[in-house]
Amino acid sequence: MVSKRSTPDLDRAAELLRDLPALWEHPGVTQEQRRDLAREVFDEVRIREGKLVAVKPRPDYAPLFAYSIWKENQEDGGDRSW
């Protein structure tokens, strides 16, 4: 269960995750910075035919991804518990 005190921090982290694709595509970001970002955040990245198909976040980041998905589900009116 997420405490009310940690929710704002988790909300900011979830927002950052939603902005990750825009950061990735930003013209000022170099290939080296993209590679470093991917190595920092993900244990595994799967690409098929030049398209991203799956990612496995590092353990430190996994709760943020789970919260982001849960938050998005809540905002869409879902009632699924994780």
C-alpha cells in the first residue's frame, strides 16, 4: 500500500517515466546519453525489427514502473488491484 506521504514523490516519478519517450527523442540528446540512460534504468531492452517491444527495469526502478502503470489505470477509471 502506498502511503499518502510518499504519493507526491511517486507521482513525480511516474510523470518522469511518462516523459521518458520525449526525452529519448529530444534532438539535444546524444546516442551516448541514450545508451547511458538505458543502462541505468533497464536490465533488459528487447527490440524487434528496429522497434522497442519490451523492457525489464532494474530492481531499483521496478516499483516506479509498477506505480506508473497502477496510476494510469486509476486515472482511466480502472479498478484493478496490483
